[in-house]
Amino acid sequence: MLEVNNFLVSIDSLIGAAPWFPFYLLGIGLFFTIYLKFPQIRFFKHAWKVLFDPEEESKKHGAHGETSHFQAMTMALSGTVGTGNIGGVGLAVYIGGPTAIFWMLATAFMGMTTKFVEVSLSHKYRVDSDDGTVAGGPMYVMDRGLGWKPMAIFFAAAVVLSSFGSGSMPQVNNIAQVMRETFDFNEMVVGGIASLFLGFVIIGGVTRIAAFASRIVPAMALLYLTGSLCVILSNYENIIPSFVSIFSSAFTGSSAAGGFLGAAFAFAANKGVGRGLFSNEAGQGSSAIAHSSAITEEPVSEGMVALL
């Protein structure tokens, strides 16, 4: 396991922990935000209308797909609510200081445009199978849109590997740790039960996953928001000082790990952007695969839903 960990750390040092990573990810989001004239603001209201409109025009004209807009979005959110928004934020503050939260916010705002673009393109270049199912994602954009088949194959393989990491391990680890600390349950037993439940869901394919996610994710989100408000209101005297801490040293750095000015700034920015990506998946490409299953003939409409 130590060798596996060292291998993962070496990969992380080349990508996620690399100095160029936060500027690259935010830079792409900034470019598209300016180029598309701030779609996360202009389309925000209309996106909600598309999400909850059961009589969308595209459906009336025989649009194909497997899931509704709402089901596609809940599938994309199912792996981030909780692990990314609770565990990810806590980890960002722990290792990067309060300044890391600023960079998570910046990643979220720019990421809205990034996700709008990647989902729209993934939906546009999706593939229809003979059995009526659809498949889409960045790998189809690379293959059918850009003609980069080798890169598409590489990306598809990387998604499979990363799904075991960011898509499964942090979630089941958080569940197992909480159950052990709270109820003294054995982690292996908790992991086995979670895997069994997961198997019952995913064996049914994307339609069953979507149906399950559309029911459980709203409850998760409501529980998350209620719990957050309880914590915030019970610590109301720290609300203003928290915002001051987050924004006062956003461009100078206040890393919990210390270090000189430039290193502290780079460390906090890197950890904040990295945790932000883990929270919203904007730019990672995995959520675009889920959104590609939506029933619509207008790829941009699903992109609007995704930016929410």
C-alpha cells in the first residue's frame, strides 16, 4: 500500500499539486467566462426554468436520451454533496488555511462556465446506441469533435481509474470513519454493506442510477443545508470574522502550514483550487458523462442546467 500511495503522490505532484495547476484551471474558466460574456450570470435564471420545466420544447419533438434534466443533475451531484462540500472544505481549511476558501469560491464561480462548456460539448457529440442508450463525455468530444482518438482513449481509461479514487474512495472512507467514531462499527463491514447497496443501484444501468439519485440527492442537499445553517447560526458571532479571514489575505496567503509569503500564497491557492475541483468537478469531465444522458436535442440547455 505504501508503494501505491507513493505512486499516487508522484502523479499528484505532476498534476493537482503542480504550481501551474490552479492558474491553468482558473485561467480556462476565466477565458470562457469572458468569451461567452458571463453565462453563469446571464443564464442563471433561465437554467432554473429549464431544470424544472417538464414540458420542455425539445421533449415535445421526440428528443432522445435516458434521463430528465433533473435526474442528470442529481447524478452529477451525488458524488460531491457531503464529501466535496463538507470533507473537501474542511480539508482545504486544515491544510491551506482560511485563504483556501477564497480559491474554492473562485473555482466555483469560474467552474460554472467551465461546466457549461464541457457539458454542452459532451452532449453535442454524444453517441446513440442501437438499444436506445446514449453515451457521451469529453472522450467523445476529443474523438468526434477534435479527431484526437488516442487522447480520447487515454482520457476514458483515466476516468475509469479516477472513478475508484475521487469517485469512490473518499466517500466510503468518510462513511466508514464516521460510523466507527460514532457507533464503533467495523470499517470493513461498513464498506461491504455500502458496496452491496451500490451494486443493487448500478446494476440497473444509468436509468436506475438516475431514478435513485433523483430521490436521494434532494434529501441529501436538504440535510446538508439544514446542518450547515445549524452550525452557522450556533456560531453566528464568527460569521464576520470568518469572512475577514477568508478575504483579508487572499493574495498574500495565510497557509496553516506556514512558510514565506510566496509559498504560503501558492500553497493556499493550490489546495483551495484542488478542493474546489473535487467539490464541483468542473473541468474534471466526469459530471459531463452523467449530463450527456439527458433527454434534449439542445446541448446548450443541458449546459445551462450543469452550471447550476
